[in-house]
Amino acid sequence: MAITAAQVKELRERTGIGMMECKKALTATDGDMEKAIEELRKKGLAKAAKKADREALEGGIYIEVKDNKAYVISVACETDFLANSDKFKAMLKDLAKYLEENGDNIENAQEFVNSNYALELGENLKVTQFKIVEAPVLASYVHSNGKLAALLGAKEGTDAEKLKQVAMHVTAANPEYLSPNDISEEIVEKEKALQLEIMKNDPKMANKSDDVLLKIIEGKMGKFKSEISLLEQAFVIDPNVKVKAFIGEDTITSFERISI
């Protein structure tokens, strides 16, 4: 019988095995899903086949910057022990090379991992980030635990070392936006409504009218926007200076904080 893509996908999701192996197993068993799983086990893939439903809460991040391109890799696994192993870290580097040579198709990356590492490493491995980022100047920082990182893009001429220090800042301060101008009115109004409810539940503010409370809240919105905007935040390395003063107000074009 003809094997459909949906069958291959289901078997892959249930076992964590690569698509080609799944298709071969389904073909050999005339599309019988349970028998196909048995077939995979007979081939020595049982160890990986049992892992697919386990939660992958640990993992590691790897970022490689080459000229104006950054190769961003993130893979989740089950245990911190594996995430800290040399074999796992070597896999991340191999994935970066695969990304550079084959492009940023995350499904292909997952199949590459399933086929080449699932058996050897013995855990459920899930590719969560697999992409290429381009900018005239790039800088990245991966925290020592391997689970938290940041990548920044900037304009030509930006000091790359300073940009890396701002990447360190991003991992620590967790900004949501680049500048206050990027914050939508919807977000601001939602925060105002939240603050209004908080004040109404405060006995010291309960006797004040909504108009008075809203005026107080309006005065707080500048601080709210600054606290969640990268350029307006106090620089963690020197809190007396804002990030925009350290790196330049118009230099950073993009930023991303990545976590496991």
C-alpha cells in the first residue's frame, strides 16, 4: 500500500526517528503503525523510540558569528547532565555547520539530530532554534550555563566589543522592546488598566476618583516604558549610564534574548 506523508509524520512524532527510517518501517509493515514501531526497535532504534514523549526541559544554546551572519542553534534535552556533556556541545557545533551548509529548515535539522544523535545521546532531543540572522555588525553572548543567550544586530561601524557587552546586559535585564517608540498603545492601555485596578484595591487610594488615579498612572507610564525598553534601561555594567548612552542611540537595529 502507498504510505502517506501523514503516516510518516505520525510515526516520527511518536518515535523521534528520522523521516526516511519511518517511511522504510511503514513500507515494510504495510502501513501498520504499531508494527512499524516494532520494526524500528528491531533495527536497534528502540532506545530513541521510547524517548519522544519525555519532557525536554534542559538543553543548550550555541551561536556562531561569521562576518555579517549569525548561526543560532538551540536544542532542548531531558537532563542537565547531558546538556553539560562534551558530546552535546559537539552536536551543537555540528548543527551550526549543518545550518551554514544547508539553510534554516528546522524540520531538516530535527531529522538530522534524530538520525545522528538520538541513539548515541539516549534522550529526547528537540531543536528549538535553528536560524540565520544577518546584520552589518553582530554580537552574541551565551551565559555560562548555556541556557540563556542574546544576539544583537547593529549598523556598520558599531563597536563590536561594546555591542557584546550590551548582549550581556540583555540576558540580565530582559528588555521587551528596543525603544519606547516600539511599544504599542494597546500595551500601554493594558498597563494603565492594570495599575488602575491595583490602586483601587489600595486602601490609601480607594477614596480617589478614577480621573485622579488615571492622572497619577499617566505620570508613571514614562518609567514603565523605560524599564522595558533596551535603550532606556540603566546599563547593568554601569547603572549610572543608560544603554543608549553607552552604545549610541541609533546603532542597534535588532536584539533577541534566547532561553531554554
